[in-house]
Amino acid sequence: MAFDFRFGAFQLDLRAGELRRKGLRVKLPEQPLQLLAILLQHPGEVVTREELRGRLWPGDTFVDFDHGLNNAVNRLREALGDRVDTPIFIETLPRHGYRFIAPVESGVPRDAVAPGPPAPPPRNLTRRRWLFGGGAVLASLIAGAALTWTRPGRRQPPAPRVMLAVLPFENLSNDSALEYVGDGLTEEMITQLGGLQPEQLGVIARTSSMHYKGTRKRLDEVARELGVDYVLEGSVRRSGSRLRISAQLIQVRDQTHLWAESFERDVSDVVDVESQVTQAIAREIQLALPPWQQARLRGGRRVNTEAHQLYLKGVYLANKGGEQGLELALGQFQQAIAKDPRFALAQAGKAVCYTRLSSFYMPPREAMPHAKEAALKALELDEGLSEAHTALALVKLFYDWDRTGAEEELKRAIALNPSSAEALAWYGYYLASLGRHEEALAKTRRAQALDPLSAVRHADLQWVLLLARRYDEVLEEGRKALELEPHFALARSNTGLAYALKGEFPRALAELERSARMDDSPVMALALAYGYAVSGKTREAARLLAEMKTLSHRRYVCSFEMATAHATLGETDRAFEWLRRALGERSDCMVWLKAEPMLDSLRSDPRFSALLREVGLWDMVDRAARR
């Protein structure tokens, strides 16, 4: 049975994803390849734009359809030497569809393809898979795997999903100042592997992997704690402009070393080495990668050495967190961009820094426009950066109050990297802001499963549970977070708020006072002010509020947080004054307006409903409640 097509002087080889003509071979991108195969299966027939949309871009994939289809057709015509005005192969029927008009000599038998629309792909696919209902799973054919046929209505069972952890690459350089090289390589490997095949491979997030930095735990202990089947470990040594990178893939159940290799390269070739390691792991774990992914991994590129080193330093500093770490990281990313203005990763890093600085340390009106500009620039340079889509989603959610746009960006980020605990956690926050608590908890728990040793993920779950009024569970997650990181102020503050909302005021104040001592940020101070107010310590609450008001003349203090304490003190008019200020500031916290339990005393006031309408929450929350 033939699985290639011949027409004129051309042959389309689906197994190789190649278009051939007189010995010349052209690798086609994913969409033009799929488009050509669809047209060739229906020679002389019109294939409508709606049918192509359904097959090439499933309903949960967010793209500019017209642009994407036009681009695919143009790429295809370019490869065939065809013209739109005098077509030999592809005829355009304006606003309707396309028809393949040349004779087709051979190809996939028509009775092998079931009629009707293709089966929808699993929601967590990294890229679109092209499924022909009941007949052939053509995605594996295109990827170069052997084609498996089943009886109509039956499919081969999917391969079991495996989990992998990338342990921190050990820095063997004789210079502790180069620690960022190993950490940066670890993070980039996690990102590359996380974007492969989510239905076959899950990758543990960086935060949990970094728990094993400098430890000598046995691999079976690591595997048990992280719940993984494979471990990638390695080392990196830098000498001048040369890097020596060693890596090995280990199957945990029997400690088998499946693959090991060392690379000695110029620093500018580090991205190529990462791609080679990723390809080797995909091969050993037997992942069936689609052609676009294979091409991306094979298309290794050199990087501007100075820009890349600055970028790695930025990542290292950003992961330390805090105002100082983020500001230092931002400086490194900006220097990297100055060295290489087309360095998309540095633009994405800049965007992420600004979103983290917003509200905690910088006024949103100052931080978020910079974040948006950098995220859009990163995506202009490389549309496939999950972290840039996540950063843009945060701008749309917390600053633009464009919730539809935010959800689209989050879905795109997760599609590109289904192992991104960060994107999943933010999706949980988005859902929680609309009162869709069960969906929010499901997303947040998925993030936690990918990052099981992260105190931050437990704090994320605390906040989502707090908004759902499940206070006992907030306390349990706080206990787990503080076991991992005893000095984590945010987890302790969330625990204190849960105690306060349960009416256990002595415990609440003990936790809130401790968190304020650990972190002197206005956010922690205002949480304590709320604790004083709700427990009847009005003098202490008033004192803290006065201090924060004075502080607001020198640095950013969130007006929304000020409003919660005034509301709890029964100072309704002052609470609304601060909420109006928060509205003008474009405070990140305004997204919690409908769900925030500390504002319950204001909900019956008509001014509250007016605020909900102004931030665009009224209709959306009302729809969510009717689900």
C-alpha cells in the first residue's frame, strides 16, 4: 500500500516529510505538509477553508487562522513553483477554499481515510497532531515512525507517560562565580525537554530539581521523592571560551545508564549541545516527534556568546527572587539585548522580571507596559517561547483586565510547554479570579505535581483555596510549604489569613507578625494590619495603616491591600476611597475583587457592583456562576 503521492515531476514522501523533484529534496514545514496531503487526497475536489481550519488548527489552538492558512498556501506554492494567477497545481476559490487541479498518480487509498472530521487531539498536546478518523494515525507516519493500521473505530493504546527529572548540572569550573553556567544549562534543558511530547513525557520543574543541588542522594531516593522514571544528570566545566558538558540519562528502576556523552565546544555552540542532548533523550525514551519538532532540534544555532552569558546570569539572579535579585536580573537581560537585539530569550526574561516586580515592588503603571513591550518583542522574534506567552498573559490578566486574551495566552504557553508549572499555576489563578474554584484547583494541583518540592506551588494552592473559602486546607498546604522552606513569608502570611478568617485570632496574629518580621514588604505589613483589624486590635491596625500611607509617598504600596484593612475596621467610605485609587493604579489585586473574602463586608454596597463593572468582572463572574 503506497503512502506517498506522485503528481507531475513531484513526489511527496509522507514518511520523510519531503517533497522531491528530480533528485532534489525539500523539507516542508508542518502546516504546508499537512495542507498538501489533504489536497492530494481529494484531487479535483474543493476543500473548504472551514474543513482546513478543523484539520490543521483544532478548536483549542489559538492562531490567526487567515494569516496561518495564507502563509501555508504561499509556502506550498513557493515549493511547487506554482502561481496564484495561473495555477498548475493549487487553484484558489476566493473566500471558499482550494482545489488540487493536477493529476495525482498514486497516494493514500481513499477508502483508508474515514469520512468526516478528524478526531480531536488531546488537550495537552504540545503541537497539533493530525489524526485521520479510524484509519491511520498520520502524525506518527509524518514523524517517520511506522504506520499502524487498526480496524475502524479502534486505536492502538497510547504508550504510558513517563516522568523525567533534570538534576542540577554540577559546576566543575575552578570558579564559584561561574555557578550560573550550570544552573542556566539545567534550566534550559528542562525547558527544551518540557516542550516535547506531553502525552508521553512529563518533566519536573526547575524549583524541585534544584533541591538536589550539592546533595549526594541516591537516585532511587530522588526518583521516589519526585515520582520520576528517568533522571538526566551531568556536569559543565568552562575554561575561557570553551565548555565541556557531560550528560547521562539513567533509567531509575534498574539504574541502567541508557546514554552518556561528553561535548567539548565553544561557548557559542551551547544551544546546539542542548538540542543534541534533547534529541538523544527523545531517541532513548522512544518519543515520536513530529517533523516541525525534529527540524527545530536539528536546526542548531550559534548564539552571541556575551549575550548568552548575560542571559544565564539574569536567569540565575531572577531565580533568587526578591526586589534586589529581580532588579539585578533585569540589568543582565537588558545588557544581553544590547549585545544582541534579536535575542528572544533575553526579551522574555525581561518581561518576566517586570511582571514579578509589578505591585510588590513597582507601580503597575510603571512595570507592566515594559513587561508587555518585552513580551511582544520576544514573540515577534520567536513565537514558540512559552515563557513569553505566560508573561503576556499576566499583563493581559492583571493590567489590561483582558481576561479572554489572558486565557488564550495561557493556553498557548501550556501547549508549547505542558510541563510549565508556572503557566499552569497562573491559569489556576485566572480561574480562581472568576470564581471557577474546582477548575482552578485542578490546574494548580497539576502545577504542583510537576513541581512537588516547591514551597511556592504550595503557596499558590493556599491562595486558590483561600479564595474558595476552604480554610482548613489552606492551613494544611501552609504546613507543607513551611516544611520545605521554614522562612517562606508568603506561606506563613497565607496561613495567618486563614486562621483569621476562621476566627482563630491568636494563631492568626502569631503567623502574621512572624511573616512581617521575615519580609518587610508593604504586602506583609498590610496583611498584618488586616489581622489586627479583624481580631479587634484597632489601635495597632490604625497605626500600621498610617505608617503605610506615609510610606506610599516613597515607594509603591498597594491601595487594594489598604482597602481590605479599612473595610475590616468598618471604615467603609475610606475602603472605597482606597479601592478607587487601586482602580486608577491598575493594581494587580483588582482581579481578586469578586473573590476576595476580606472584602465581604462591602459586597452589598452599590459602589462595589460599580467597581466590578469597571474592571470587567461583573458579566464574566456572572457567567461563571451559571456554568
